[in-house]
Amino acid sequence: MARKKFPMLALILLIFAVVWFASEFYNLNINLPWIPLILIVIALGMIINRYTA
């Protein structure tokens, strides 16, 4: 069985989005930044799909 490669793009995307979300969150604004949340969901989906498929 061939070993699957780790989804490096998804990991980079996830780290970028989490750092971005954290920096926006600590300003305590009422408006949630939706782009980092969307990037986090996409990156997690890429990682989960890689290992479950």
C-alpha cells in the first residue's frame, strides 16, 4: 500500500488562517472575520478528506 503524502498546502493554509483569526479576535471587534473561518474549514476539510478517502 502506498503511503499518502501529507497535505502540506492544507497545513500552511490552516496555520495562516488560525494566526489571522487570532490576531483579529484579540481586537475584540463585534464583526467576525469570515475569511479566516472559511480558510480554516477548507483546510480542515482538505486534511480530513486526505486521510478518510
